[in-house]
Amino acid sequence: MNVEIAPIAESEILIIQHYFDAELNDTTLSILGFGPSLADIKRHSFNDPDFDSELFLGAYVENELAGFILGIMRPWKKGRELTGFIKSMMVFRKFRRQNIGQKLLYEVEKKLAVQGCGTLEFGSASPLYLFPGVPDDDKALQRLLNKNGWEKTSHRINLNIEIEHQYDFDKEIETILLENKEIELSVNRIQPGDDTFKFIKQEFSYSWALESVSSFSNCNSFCSVLKDSGSNEFLGFAAVNTANPNWFGPMGVRKDLRSKGFGKLLVLHAFYNAQKLGTSSLILPWVNEKEVFYKKIFKNVERYVFLKFQKEILA
């Protein structure tokens, strides 16, 4: 069987969306918290600010798209060495078990190596990503990565939290605010370069600031912002529906103010406003040490495990 690897044309996004709709199972959709629309797929590929057409590759069998792989290199990940990411990879069901995945993986690894990447990661390409790693139940993908020299380095967790009507978020918020009259909460839509963006960038990271930017394609995206009512200084933030539909985070409280209950306040405020928008559940992606924190607040929490894989490569 002759397999040709070539860059994907933007017009082929419709084919990819069709296979997402047809082949993503209920478990995967639960993990994501939404079914990727045409706009979502474009946002994660052609509309990503770091998109490189040479890293969005399709496998073609007799001119029919059989699968794809989406790689990327993030400039804000620069440090000791350049890091490349595999954002997404899929071989369509009728073409599986024909080494197509291995061919796609090899080609994108080679291209990232040429660009100077010494380390590759699967998933976690903040600020735009669908999965924080390889789903724990995707044994086929794990075998493929192991076969090609990738190593499992850690794990990440997605939490799915149902926003039930019995949660009295507003009452808890009011109680905490009465005990802390010097603080105030508001709902903002963050845009690059505004004051909230600058606060998140300075206090946390550029990546988190970018991940918190409101998407104009998603009218339900917003950010809960906590300030000192006297000085008007920023104290913390919690983003909702910014990275993806029905996703919560990132969120953070200024380092010198942690362990004072402000994190819980931000979570409650963000979930309260999401509930008012009609949201039934939110995904909390890439959680590890904070998992216990969220379980103290919410009753019904579903837990999905992801494995982080890395590979060291030579140009």
C-alpha cells in the first residue's frame, strides 16, 4: 500500500471534522467536555498563532485522507533548548494497523528536529491544546510512542465537574465576601495587553496569560477577577471557556495571598457565572496537586488520567 505524507490543505478541515464526529467515542468526548466543531479544529490548527503548515501533515492512501498529525513549536517555551509538541494525532478507523501512525510520527519528528527542537512532548501545547497528554486508556497510541523511543515521564489529570442546581455558589460567595470586605470580584473578558493580561503574565506566566484571553468566537468566555477594593490591585483570576468550550482555568492567586480562601472564592465565582450561562459541567484540565483542593469544594467529580510522554531527538 502506497502512503503519501503531505501538508493538509485548509479545505480538508471538513474531512477531519467528519471523522471527529464519527469516531470520537463517548469517553473521549467526556474527557474533552465538548465535541470539536469546525471552528474549534481551525482554532487549534490554522488559526494557532504558531501554526506551521509543514507540521500539519496528512497521510494519503490513493488520494484519500487516512489520518493526520499536528505538530507545533512554541516560542514561549524557549529556555535551555527548543521544545516541539505533538498537539493531536489520529488515524481513521478503516486505515488502522497499516503503520500509518508510525509514518506520520516519523515525518513530524524529523521536521521538528530540523527546526532545532531537542525535546518533544505529546500534548500540553499551552495555550491551545485538546489533551494534556495521552489518554490512559489509549493503549494503541502508547505502544506506538514506546516503539518509537518516547518515554512516559509523568501523568496529568482532567476533572469533569457537574454544576448541579443544588450548588448555592452565590450564598458561599456572599459569606466569604462579608468576611473579607476589602476585596471585590468582577467578570472581565481578557484581551492581549490589557491590565489583567499583564497581571497574569507578570505574576504567573506568558503562557497562562495567552490561555486566559477571551475568544470572540466563544461568547461564553470570561474571567473572574479578584481585586483589592482600596488599592485596585489584582489579587487573582480564574478563566472560563477561554482555552476551549466548557473548560475552567487557568486560575491563580497572588503568591503572597495564598492559603487565605481566595482560591476557593475565585472558583465559586467562576462556576456561579458559568452556571448562569447555562453550563452544565466544566472540565478542569491538567490538574495534579490541586485535585484534592477541588474535591473539597465539589461533590461529584469524574477523574480522567493522561500520561505525559517525551522524546529526546538529535537534529
